[in-house]
Amino acid sequence: MTRYSFLEVAKNAFSAHKNWGRQWRSPEPKPAYDVIIIGAGGHGLATAYYLAKVHGITNVAVLDKGWLGGGNTGRNTTIVRSNYLWEESARLYQHALDLWDGLSQELNYNVMYSQRGVMMLAHTVHDIQVFKRHIHANRLAGVTNEWLSAEEAKEFCPPLNIDKNIRYPVMGAALQRVGGTARHDAVAWGYARGASAMGVDIIQNCAVTGIRRAPTGEVTGVETTRGFIGAKKIGCVAAGNTSVVMAMAGLKLPLESNPLQALVSEPVKPAFPCVVMSNTIHAYISQSDKGELVIGAGTDQFVSYSQAGGLHITTHTLDAICELFPMFRRMRMLRNWGGIVDNTPDRSPIIGLTPVPGLYLNCGWGTGGFKATPGSGHVFAHTIATGAPHPVNAPFSLDRFRTGRLIDEAAAAAVAH
Amino acid sequence: MAEIYTPAASLAPVLRQDAVSIQKTAPLARLSFRGRAEAQAAVAGALGFALPQAPLSAATGAGKVALWLGPDEWLLLAPEAELEAFEAAVNAAVAGLAASVTDISHRQDAVLVSGPRAAWLLNAGVPIDLALPAFPVGMVTRTLCHKAEVILWRKAEDQFVLECWRSFQPYVLEHLLDAARELSTA
Amino acid sequence: MLLISCPYCGVERPETEFRYGGEAHIARPADPSQLNDEEWAQFLYMRTNTRGLYAERWRHAHGCGRFFNAVRDTVSDKFVCTYKAGEPKPDLDALARASQEKDAR
Amino acid sequence: MSAHSQNSTQSTRLAHGGRIDRSRTLQFSFDGKVMQAHPGDTLASALIANGVHLVGRSFKYHRPRGILTAGSEEPNALVGVYRHGDQTPNLRATQVEVYEGLMAISQNRYPSLDFDVGAINDVLSPLFPAGFYYKTFMWPKAFWDKVYEPVIRAAAGLGKPPKLADPDHYANLYAHCDVLVIGSGPAGLAAALSASETGARVILCDEQAEMGGSLLSETGSTIEGLPAADWVAATLATLAQRDNVTLLPRTTAFGYFVQNFIALAERVTDHLAQPDANLPRERMWQVRARQVVIAAGAHERPMVFPENDRPGILLASAGRTYLNRYGAAAGRRVLVTTACDSAWAAAFDLADAGVEVVAIADMRATPPEPLREAAARRGIRVEAACVVTGTSGRLRVSKAMLGRLRNDGSVVSAGDVTCDAILMSSGWTPSVSLYSQSRGKVVWNAEHEAFLPGASVQRERSAGSCRGVNGLAAVLEDGYAAGEQAAEAATGAARKGGRLTATGGEASTGGYLGALPHDRNAGRVKAFVDYQNDVTAKDVQLAVREGMMSIEHIKRYTTTGMATDQGRLSNMNALAIASGALGAPLPQVGLTTFRLPYSPTTFGTFAGSSRGDAFDPVRRTPSHDWVVAKGGVFEDVGQWKRTWYFPQGSEDMHAAVARECRVTRQSVGQFDASTLGKIEVVGKDAAEFLERFYTNPWKGLKPGRCRYAVLLNEAGYIIDDGVVGRLADDRFHVTTTTGGAARVFAMMEDFLQTEWPDLDVWITSTTEQYAVIAVQGPKAREVIAPFVEGIDLSNAAFPHMSVASGRFAGLPCRLFRVSFTGELGFEVNVPARHGAKVWELINAEVVKQGGCVYGTETMHVLRAEKGYIIIGQETDGTVTPDDAGLDWAIGKKKFDFVGKRSLSRPDLVAKGRKQVVGLLPVDPKQMLEEGAQITAEANPAKGTPALGHVTSAYWSEALGRTIALAIVKDGRARHGEVLNVPMPAGAVPVKVVDPVMYDPEGTRLNG
């Protein structure tokens, strides 16, 4: 693997960049692998990378029905943060955050992880209570998160409208300074390059059509559009398509797949210094290095695999953006797209074993999977390699839906008086 | 018959233009009636006419109105002064039958939206087709005006009753007035 | 925004008048206490989440107020049919075949 | 020179021709320089008429750029336009209509357009190949945030963002039609004409200010015997007269959604010098169309030759449009270079207008004979098998290098030509963007060398050149037929089978995809594929070399096709280059997805009138105006405005709340509880229904009595609570939380309609039927007694948890004897329109009794002293009745209720669950913070699991100390234990106590 550096770029400039090698191989599938990962998104590629890097398991294939990084990895708003409420969640996302820090150097691929700060706005007394609870819980868990007054929030993010007379005035904010953004494609490509260099086969345009099991129940491989490929272990990291893949193994999951939209504006000069999220009025915004305002919208209410959401969802989000940042009313939407997010009833992921021996599951990331990419891959690799969950992902078992030990990140937002 | 919805005499119009006007209406007696078929038939005894059974339709007579809102739900209207008598009559008519009669006279407020651009103005916030073939005179429906649920009843080609829960009315009017601004330009 | 035909109102209305109700034909057990934890979890949480024709519940929340069922293709988002609550679940496989034949023509 | 203005700045405006209004002259400025134009001009046409081609700098290399196109796909001529003292960035000069006083500025340059220091990037460009930033800027690590990224960000971006709040307003309109026709070129006009003839409701929209599309730039063609432009005028007049037709110029169909839902953006005032403030700036049309005719036309492709980006290099069709539509010549000495026929027409029109055409360089070995003859007649030099291999000129093209294509594909120099403009055309790409947005799959057509619409997925059809139909007569016929078919499909109206006759506008043949061959050093020259993003042919090839095999990877790696033209100009050339580099057939490489919007669309257009109080309903209770007048402070609870507290004089919140608490417990307090959800549950099975719905037993509740009700979700967690009063055997008055009202109502309907349709029960929301005024405190009875008729208020006749109907101040009333404060309490329900009056009547009595009004904060304190939970505060969706200490509210003998089965799940019966407790800080003056965590140790190590958290914390005036509620692991077994609340300033020791901290015997309730 050619080591990337400025010097290397300069050197290649002399040969008109004609000597760069491939960032990853595109091999034909082998008849069998030790591990097959279904889904070459960020989480799947990271899993393969850490299987090879940490566990020395390199006889691995990552299969994707399309192009690598083409699902939610390449469709999200790239927010990275770890200030979740429950200890289990905070530990999981902090594990990821720790890996984000230094990931560019680790992968020798600039994933542009930018600690711009993620600020979550409080608009009601109830929001304040919820956010302060997060902050105190995070402090105990060793996760940074701090409270800002409305004025401090405006200082941190000057375009923010803190007028007391708007419909839902900003009453303060929770700020995680180490939160921020990263370049989504680079994360997929960096892991792909790293995994490929260690021997992992990334096989694109190879859709899984069946999961083959031995009479004794354990998995033996996958049927694909490119033929049968044997495997001792299979990890399913298929995001919105998880239910479809797992149905091939006869499993029904606590998942619903919904369209989630995002959009960007035309690029402008620096206008927005951080990431701002408002769950109460549904606005999520940052500015990319290229200058586009990157805005997350909500999910549609129904199950869909169409990767296209409704206009009223976009409209609702832009209503909110225009209220919070009235100078952006004249900005224009350049691109709008949709992904398929797999939501669990408690809005926490499922990472662990399944009732089918040899079949492992990593899904249910809903609208927030990107931030977890390195941590998710790391603990899932551990789970597959050792056959048992890493302590960090142990609480995120499928079995929690039987026992009732949910990790409910959504419920805390319920409002009542 | 006299119109059940009359402009509130004490209030100036919310909007008055050649193209469209908006006028708040005087209070009314409103009953929510829900029940099974037998009770539905029995209500006629109190109304003097049968409940309209066709979806999205209205029936009027004897100073009363019945608006179909759902297969087991009607909005019954009578003059404000008749509320207690009307409620008693409807309750008596369905006594012992499977039904619910509930006074919601104060839950809702209505405006009359009138004029050649009435449908156009409503369509600034109401997402359904208000062209005459699609929404003829006499049709009534629950729908939305922006985020607020409304009941919309077409009284004439150029007149609609727009009714909503009382706390939503300022919101609905603010949107309609905003949309009407351009009608005041040359 | 989807356009949904309400089987009670007999008209097509924009999606914003409706609330989604999740997968259809998951009846609440008559006696939940007879179910073990695994079976109860199946009822509570497990969904087919089908890619393709899916029977699902909708409520005409800002219309006639009724819950009804629909068969919709979750890939194209097109409705195959809507039907009143209590009516039997259509044969989804047969509907899928029929719609493929229609496309072929 | 224009005859009208001797001092005109319009150096390259032709003496006549064009559709501009030469009778009037307008002044506008660009980068501060004042110039002249005519009504009908776009900023681009006006600049060209003024001889200005340099209008911007490119994104990455800051190369000087000129006007390339005449449409919304313009990648270079992006400008800022001033309005209301602020500028709107990134407007296409090709779409900005000139009005008197228009002020525009160029972008992405410093200090000036002529001299831009950013141009150093162009010199250093060998260091900045595609994706260079993924390989660099990693060391030292801390530099990314601090140094590299800020520098990259400052360099990136196009225009400057607007700085001020936008004073304009925006409108929305829902519209329905039988046939929506998108595009008003020949196909669209014909379609609108034929569809509307049947009586079908037709909407015709077009992105441009003037309808007619390419016909407005045509010369020599006739339709129905009229010159093309005259036919356009006649047709538009006909359409305008039809009541069933809506014409929408300046309106872009930007999004095609499922089920023929199409979003249009209409620009209403941007073209006006002094728009009426009552006009919206833009309007979103949300159109539901039975049938759609897409007549989006085709886009001309640039030729990808080295240095193809200098100002003065335009698409041939754009040059022709500027000439014929605006009377402006792109240059004085023009080179036309092409691979297809249509560019020749531009050369001929220029020559006919007196502009020198230095040559037509056609890369085809044998361009069609009629074209060559027509060129010869005009004395135009024709070079066949000839390509441009480079250009020079710093801020404007001044010279082109020509190359001869040999049979082996190589190129040899064919000399230079001097020129000040180059018109180029690689052929035409059908606009399949909207078809693709409709979820249709494009199909490669080898004959057209283009992707064309495949089968229709929605009720739409494409017509004209967007589906590969070529030549005026054929396009008109196609459009006319499409209109008829669409109308028939929409309304059943029979087709008449009419057609339109046309002459001229012959089909264009030829075309080329990809980078042109040349004889230059390929590693050193730049041939641009995506102008705005500065993506060159080399970049695409590099991406392939680095293993990017999917066109989506190539797009993302190089950013080709991601500029504001959404790849309309670049996609096919990039695809062809990628196809060559991959050695794979072009259709196999595939096309990237077309995303909405078709053209960038203003945020404000989406937001429409949803701003300020219209952003979300502001729900006010009947006491609202009174509270405003008295200086009460509100809080937002869902959409409701609730009174938070009532400061008097100089009181702060703490002082106001302490007083409200004190006065209420001492005498009486008045509180607006109108926002609580109210549901009338009626029918003979009403009690049975509630039995199944809530945890509590209901069948034994006597009419006239109330009971506290707990609602679980099926998972067994508390989601709502309230008080249920039985008014009669078959009638209950149910209250819910404020936030839960709609949710509980919908959940009741769900169970009634789908699980228990056999029950004779109906529900009706009465939340807004009643104003609810709570009167709480020892003097509560004295306050209400003067108004109450027909209800005996004595303890014996009307004890705690009673309900009765009667009259209050002569009005019908439902009176509840309930308490959320622990005091003697009543809740007066009167019809809402009387609420304000009753509020004031009660207040007069409250004042007499020395009482006060209180808000939600005091309500919270008073209930916390009594250990009453608040849904969403003590509960968070993970709390069971047992956790909350509400085990007593469960009907143990009941067969079933919602959530019952879940309560026996393993984790819900496990030991160590968190339970609601009271907390008393050891220091009675120490306030706890809500949300603070609870641990055993005073200095827990990082990662120590919390035992629980503080859910509510207040100053208790009644207890003269601070109090709190919390949920704590095994809390009920810890009463008396001292735990810690670790805070940044140190741990706060707290004693765990029973949550009922005030009047535990409940004697005050029965006062």
C-alpha cells in the first residue's frame, strides 16, 4: 500500500499522477471465506478492517449489492458525537469517538474528522431538564458535554437566532466540543483501502440472495448473484435492508425501514462554524468543507425502501432552519436525497449474536449510525472473532426485546405536564 | 331556510377584499354524534331529517344541519339558543341505543371564506382539490390547513365554511391573511 | 407526499391527512398471559418489514378518523389497494404476481 | 451600435434584432461598473452586449471564467445580486433579469475579478489532483482543525452567504390538474395546446421568463405558416384565453415525487425593480397532476478540449440565443467548433448578422454537404476533421489552436486562429432528470448515443427532444400527440388527432462524447469536464486509475456532476471518459442518480408562510389575554402557551414561585388547567373499555366519583396519567396530560376500532370545549361557593375525588373535587367561550380570600411536595407503575389491560430497578439540579454507573427547605440512606426519603 502524504502527492505531480495505484482491489470472489460481511458500508468495512487488524482474520469478504459506501454511509449528514443519555449508549458512542480521534492517521486516509462542536438546542423547560440530565450523566461517564446559555450558544454559533419572540425561542444548548463532522465517503474508502491491503476481498455488485445453513442449523455460506460463497461466519451489516437479508435466515427482527432525507445548499463562503441540532423543531445543520450547508431532515412515517422521502418532510425541516437562521432563507437547496434507515423500537442499535449459529447482526442504527462507524466495526469484529460480544456492545443484544432491558434513547424526549 | 352559519354581528370582517373575504361566525350549538346504525336512524327523530349517509355529504332542514365526518360520526348543528333543547332531543332520540352525543359547541370556531378567489386562497394551505367537480357545493370534509385540522364545507361555488378547534383559529387565519396579501396588489 | 385512497371516504387524499399504523394483521392476543416472553416479544416488536408488497395500517386521522389497511409496494411506494379494517388480508403473493404481469404487458 | 443611445456601453449589441425592448434603456451595475441594457435582457445577455465575458472565478483553481450557457445550467456566471441591503449569492446571470438599478457582483475572487490571488492555485494545480485532500493534511494531527481546514474552507464556497434576515415573504399553493406540461418549447407548447383543446385542466410551466424555449432563438423556421416566434405568441395568446389553462413562466418544476406529485418554484418578484411588498418573492406550487408531459428539451454539451474554459468560450446554442433573442454578439471574431450540425446554424446566423466567423471546425471528416454549401455561400472557412487543441488569452480567449484528426486517431497541428469567442457543441443530451426523478429507469440508446426515458413508472410521458426526438416538425408532432394522449388518459376526452405543420429546424446529426483528442502534453493541460468544480478529464482518469470503478465513486471522488448545474453539462462527457478509462462500454458504467431539485431552490420557498407564530400553531387558553395583561410569564408546552409564573413587582421567578406556593397553601390559588386533554368516553361498554385500557379497575367506580388513572404502553411503561370521572353509568370524563392528549385519543381509537370493535363505546375530544380553572387551597370552597348552583359542596356530599354537573355563575359546569397540590381543591370546567369571564369572576373571589394565581412552576412544586409524579419528568418511557410507586393503581384482579403482559417480562420484575423516591439535601438550603446523577460515593470514578438521577428539584416554601424527587436503584429500600449527587463543584449529600414529603396523612385534602 502506497503511503499517502503530501510528499507523495508532490512526487506524483512530476509524473502527472499517472502512477497512483488502486486504493482497493476488486477481486473475484473466492469459493469460501472465514468470515463474510454482508454490506460494504462504513460499518461493514470497518468490521472487516478490525477483523484483520485486531484479530488477524484476513480471509474475509465484504459483499455489497451495489458500490461500496453507496448506502447510508454516503447519504448522511456526517455528524459525530457521543453525548448520549444512557451509560450503555454513551460508552458505545464514546468508544467510537475515541477511535475517530486519530482515524485519519490510523488509516493513512484523511477522513477530515473535524471537532467543530455539536450543539443541541433547548427550546422548552423540558428540553433543559433533558439536556442537563444528559450533561450530568455524561460527566459521570467521562463524556464531555456542557451547558450553554442562549447567549453563549449564539457566541458559539453567530448565525443562531436567539430572539425571545420567535415561536420556540432558544433557551440554551448542550455542547459537545469534541463532536463534529467527518467526510463520509472518505471513511468508507479509508477502511476499504486499509482492509483490502490486509487481504480482505471487497466484492461489489454482488447481492446476497440466500443464506445457506447446515442441517444442524449453523450457517455455511451465502447464495449471491455471483454464485455461492462459503463462510464459517456471517456478519450482516445491511442497514435499511437488514430485514430483507435476515429473512433469508428465517429471522424476523424488531426493525422498520424508513426513508430519511438530507439536503445541501449551494456552496457559500464560511457561514456556519459548528453543528447545530434541534430535536424539538427538527433542524440539523452544519457546513461542509466545500461550503454547502448540510441539513438533515426527518424520516417519513411509513416503511419504505425507495430512498426517497416526501416533500412535506423537507419543507418541515427548512421551516425550522429558516426560523433559527433567518438569513439562510435566501439560500438555495442544491441536492436532496434519501436513505433507508432501520429503526428499532428503542432507537438503539442491535449488535451481537442471533439465534442462528454463526450469524451475527449489526443493525438498527436508525438515523445516527455514521458517528458510530469506527466503534461499531471494532466491537462487531470482536463479537464475530470471539463469538461473544465485547463488553461495550453486550447490552445491545437482540435478546433485550425479550427481557425488556431496552436502552431507550427516544423515550426521554416525551413531553407531558 | 336561514343559514346556520351567520357572520358574527359584533365582529369586523377578518378580511374584506373584492376577491375574497373572511368573516368570523356567530356561536352555534354543536353536537358530536357517534353511534351504530340503529342510533343513526333514530337521530332523524330529533333532527327532522335523516343523517346523511353518503361520505362527505351534508343534510339540512328545519334550522338544523348534519355533516358527515366519518362512517360513525356526524357534526350536528343548531342555533346557539337551542343547545340544551337540541341536546336533550338527540339524547332522547337515541336513548337506550348504542351511541354517544357530546356537546362540542365551544370546541370549534368557524369563519366564512367567500369570494371569487376563496378556493384559491384556501388552497394556500388546504392540500385537497377544491375545483368544483372535485369538491362540489355541499361537500364537507375534515382536512388540514397547513398543520391545523379543519372542517371545510362548501356552501356555494364561492363560499366555504372553515371550522377548526378554537385554539387553532389564529394560526389558520394568520396563514390565510398572509396568502391574501398579494390579492391587494394591482 | 403519498396519495392515499380512504376506503371509508371513497376519495384519494394527501398523506398528511393520515397517520401510519405499522404492519397490519398483527392481532393482539386474546389472552396475553398465555404467551411466553419470546412469543410476547414477537407480538410486540418483530415485524416482517417487507421489501415489496406490505400490508400496513393507516388511520385517516385528519379525515374520517378510521383505521384501515393498505397493501403498498415498499419499493415503489405505490398502493395496490386499501381496504376496511376487519376485511381479510389479501393474498400478497397473488397481488405481486398480478402486478408483475401488469408491468409485463 | 444601438441607434437609441449614443453613449451606450453596449459595445457588442447589434443594431437590430432580438426580443429586447430597445425603446427603453436600463442602467445596471456589475462589480460597481454601471452599464446599460434593455428590458428583456438577462444579466448575461446584457453583459455580453456590453462586451463583458469575464464574470467569475472557478471553485478550485480560481481560473477566469465567462458565460457558458444561456440557461439555468450555467456553471460559471454565478453572481451575487443585491436586494434589501443584502446580497443573494450564486444566482445565474443567465436567469437574472435586468431591471433598472440592478446591482450584481462577481464571486469567489480576491481582491478583484481581474486580479485574484486565488489564481495561485492554478499554478500549483499539479499538487491538487482529484482527491488530493484525502492523501494529505494529516500531519501534524492537530493541524486539521486549526490550520488546514480553516484555510480549505475559506478558499472553498462560491458566493458570500446572505447576512441579514430575509424580509421577503413566500407563498404556497396546492394545485391539481389533469395535465401538467413541463417546459414550453415546441413540444411543451404543442402538448399544452392539444391537451387544453379537450377541456382538460392544464398547467404549463417553464423555467424561463418568456415561454417558447428554443423557438425564441430560431430563425427561418415556420409553424403553421407563421415564423416560429409569431406562432409562439399566437399560441400563448390562445392558451391564455382558455379558462382551463394556467401559464406559469419563471417557474421551475424542481421535484417529481411519487404519485405524480410535482413541486414547482415560481419566481414572482426577483425580476422587478420595485416589487410591491405584498407580493411574495417566490411561490411553491405543490401540484398533483393526473398526467404529466415532460417536455424538458435537451442540453448542449461543451467540448472537452484543453483550455476550454476561457471567457469568450460559449456553447453554440447559447451564442445563437444571445444573438437571436437578445441581439448581442458573443464576439467580433468567432470560431465555431463542433461535432454536430446544430452549431452550424449559430455560425450562419452570426455571419448573417454581420459578425465575422473565422472558421467552422467540425471534427467530423465529412460534415453534411448542405451545411458546407451554406457555409460556402456565406464565405465561411470550414475545417473538417478538425478540433480545437488549446486556447490562449488571460481574461478572454484570444486565440485557438486547431488540430487535424488523422485516421489513426492522432492529431497534428493545423495552425492557430485569432478569435475573441469560440462557440462549441459536442451535441445534445436529452434532459432525463425529471423522468429519472419520477423513478423511471433511463435506457441507453445507441443510435442517439444518449440515455433516453424508458418505461413510465408514473403517469407521465416525455415529449420532444428530452426523449430523443429531433427536428422541429417531429418535436411538434410528438408534443401535440403527447398532450392529446395525456388529456385522454386523464379525463377520457377523445383524441382529435390534430397535428402542427412546420418548416425549417431540421434534425441535427452528429455528436461526440468525452474528451477530444489533441496533440498536447496530456499530463500538463486541463480540459474541463465540470467547469464549476474544476474537474478535468485527467481527474476522471485518475479516479479510475485509483480503483473507482463505479460512476458514483468517480463522481464523489472527483466531484464531477456535483456542481450547481447538477451535472447537466458534464455527466455524459465524464461518463464517456470514465468508460474509456475503464475499458467498459458506456451504458455498463451507468449513470449517476438524478436528484432533486432540478434547479437550486430557495429555502424560503419551502418554508412559505410558516414563520413566526405561523411556524407552528400557538395554542392559547381562555385566560391568556388576562395573563398577558397581568404580566404573567409563559412557557411552551407542546403547542400550548401555559403560564409559568406570575411575577409581581420586582419578583424574580424564585420569589414569585415561593409566594405562589405559600399563598396557595395558606389560603387559595387559582390555576389554568385548560390544556389538560379531555376525552368524553360514552357508551354502555365505557367502563369495560377503560378497564382494558388503563391499569386501574373501573367497573366499581360509582357515578359522581373520580379515580386517578395510569396508562401504559404495550411494553409496560407509563406513558400517561390523568383523572377519570364517572358522570353516568355510560359516560366518563377522562383527562390526560397536556402533551399526551392527541396520543391517548389516537390510542383509544386504535383499540376501539381495531381490537375491540364489538364494544359499544365512542370517544370525543372535549379538550377545547371546556376552560378548566383549578382552585386549590384551604379557602377553595369559599372561592367557588358563591357561583355554584345545584351541587352540595360539603365534604360529605362532595368528598375528595368527586365530580358533578351543575351551574357555575349561571353557566353549565362540570365541577371536579380533585387536587394536584395536596390541598382542598376543585376544578371548574365551563364552556370555553365563557372561560375568560369565569376566570375573572373566580379571580375576584380569590383576591377577596387573600389568594393568588399561580403557574406551572408552582404547580410542579406543590405536587412534588406531595410526591405526585409528572409524566415525562419522573418518567421517561422506561418507568413501570411499580418503579413509580403506583403499584396501588393496578387492578390486580383484572384479566388484562394494555401493557399488563409486559410487566412480567424478566427485566421488569428484576431486582435493582430504579424507583421514585424523595431526596432531601443534607444542607436544607442546597438546591439540586434536575438531571443531576446520584451515586453512593462522593467522588465516583469516571464510568461509575449512576444509581439514579434527580428528576425534580425545588425550593419548598412549605417545608422551608429544598426538596427533590429522584429515581434511584432500589430506592424504596434506601429510605434514610445518605447518597451523593456529584457536581462539578463537589458532591452534594442527600438523604433518601419517601416521596410524600408534605402532609403525608393527606388531611389537607379533606379540608
